[in-house]
Amino acid sequence: MSMFHETSIIGEIVSVFPKSSDFFKGYRIDFCCGGNRQLIEAIVEKNLPADHILNELNELYEQTRNQPRIDWRKASNRDLIDFIVNKHHRYLNEELPHLSPYVTKVLRVHGKGNPYLADVYQLFNELKTELEQHLIKEETEDFPLILEMENISSEQTRDNMMKKMNDLLEEHDHAGEIMNKIRKVTNDFTPPKGACGTYRVVYQRLEELESDLFEHIHLENNVLFPRLVVNE
């Protein structure tokens, strides 16, 4: 009997089977901001063969189902938040400022003949500014409030948390939209023929940034935040 079906929710698939995130990325299926929808919707949107996708996904699950992994659905809020901060926030706090001068250099050196690099520069810096502010707000306001809710369940605290959660969801959606625009402008992070080493490195690191960001957003949108709604 197959584990996943056309009506399976994408975000839930990744929660149950984290390795499916790589599978979905390969088919450009959004599993973070667009995770709260049925798989068949994404299949139809991408004009993919439904039977093939489902068979491949279920075969991959069967091949890896006995491998050890962390089930974040069963982790405490504290453990999940610590993981998000220590892995994903740390990555962004290190990568964004390190990547920035390379994005600038590629525009300065190659922008005249490749005007789309100005868009990459603008989009990256917009994303960088928004994410840096977003991480600070999560660590100083939002995550502490989530943990506070475990001990204080006043109506005011919950109303405040629901508002903050909706704001976070909107910020995640916008970050995802910017990242999708970068992917489109860079032709799926494919450098032009004869591109220099820095040019290629920037595209590679942008793709790695997308991968980490989508996994990060998935853990919040599809694992952490639904708990707050259930417990409302």
C-alpha cells in the first residue's frame, strides 16, 4: 500500500519524510510556503505526470524508511526552536554577509554585458535586509513568546501570538517569492557559458541559500506554527 497519494498534503509529506524535500526541489515543487496544499495541485500546476511522480516518491520512501532520522513532529517546541536557531539562523547570519560582496563584485565586473545581474543584486540585497530583520525579531520576540505560551495561556498572549504568526507567514511568503524571482532571473542558477569562477560560485551559493531557506521555512510553517493553531 502506497504511503503518499494525490490528496496528501505536501508539507505533511516532508514532515513525515524529510528526504522528500530534495525530491520536491528537483521538480520545483514548493514545499515550504506552498506546503499547505494537496500534492495533486502542484503536479497539475507543473504539468507533471501524476502516476510517475507518485510512484517515484513512494519508491524513494520505501528505500529510505528504515534509515535513522529526527522526527521534528515529536520534538518539543524548545528543541525545534533551538535547532532552527542553531542551524538555519546561524547559516543565514554567516552566509548573507559573506555572499554579499561576491554578488556586488559579479555585478561590477560583468553587469555591463549581463544587465540581469542588476536584478540579482537588487533581489539579493532585498532578501538579505528582510531576513536579517526577520531573524532578530524571531529570536528576540516571536520564539520567546511561543515558549512563554507553554506556561501562560491567557487569551491576550494567544491573540498576540496569532498575530505574530500571521506576520511571520507573510514574511516567509515574501522571502520565498524573492528567492523564486532570483531562480528565474538566473535561469535556475545556471551561469552563462564561460562564466568566471566567482560568477559560478555566486550562483552555486545562491542555490544553496534557497535550499536551506526552504527547509527552514518548512519547519516553521508546517511543523511549529500548526501546533500554535491546534493549541489555540
